[in-house]
Amino acid sequence: AWSSCRFAIVGAILISMAMNVLVLTGPFYMLQIYDRVLPAHSYPTLIAFSVLALILFVAHGCLDLIRTRLMARLGSVLDMKLADAAFVRSTMRGSQGEAASHMLRDLSVVRQFLSGPAAVGLLDIPWLPFYMGLIFLLHPLIGWVSIGSAAVFLVIAGLNEWMGRKPAQSAEVHARKEEQFVADVRTNIDTAGGMG
């Protein structure tokens, strides 16, 4: 299923690459304003840079829309390719069927992940060293502050994951038991109704 979606994955990576370059539009626009427009008091230069920046911002927005739709389509295609097999396995009797009984829901979670902001964020992570390098070029102190801030955020995220893991697992177990109970009641609705 993943190999059949290779074109979409490569397309999302290339779009992310273009978007991460276009993110620099704002800073470069401001640099050009302070470097060329203000000293020369040139209105035509200001208009030209402003139109160019506007075009680049619109291009960034369009690429973001395309990437979001591409990732949503990728999740849907994977869901369609795997749903039949997941359904067949989840309806088997015995230990194999019990192990696969939540496969359709897990497949839905994968589809939602691919359609959401987390998957898009994973495509942007490889650009982090590039931007850190740019920040160090501006000033080493700003670069070290950025690295320190990133480390603090990583520690907070790690603590959040560590402290929330057990409650999340417990909630997942309870949710699955509740789903199983509702499914059992639906299956035996006549018997349950007859027994009061």
C-alpha cells in the first residue's frame, strides 16, 4: 500500500521543500525594505518588492492547500487499499480475529494522522537544521538561545508524553471495553431486551 503511494509521498516532500524556502519571504522582504527602499526613498522599488512578496505569500498558501489535500488523499487511498483486508481479518473467529478486531479503527487513526497537522509537521522537521544555521548566521547568541529554547520544548514534550502515557493507555483500554460492550449488546439485542 505504501509503495503504491510513493508518488504522493515524494510530491508532499517536494511541496514541503518549496514551502520551507517560501517561508523566508517575510524576512527577505523586510531586509530589502531596510536595505534598498528606505535609503533611496524609492516608491517603485517598494511597490515591486511588495507585489513580489504578495505573489510569494499567495504561492505559499496555495502550496499549503495542495499539500494538505495531498496528505488527506494519501490517507484515504491507504484506507481504501487496506480496509478490505482489515475487515476480513477483524471478522475472523479465534485468536487471530480477536487480535485484529480493532484493526479498522486503527486504520482510521492512521488515516486521520496522515490528514492532520502532525504528518505535515514531520515533513517540515528536516528543515530545522537549515533554519538553525540561518539563525546562527544572523548572530551566534540568537542561535544559542534558539537551541536552548528548542531543548526546553523537547524536555516539556517528553515530560508530557511520559506523564500522560499511562492515563492515555488506561483510557484506551476503557474505550475498547466500552465499544466491545456496546457491540455485544447490539449483537444480542433481542436476548438483552427479553431479559430486561
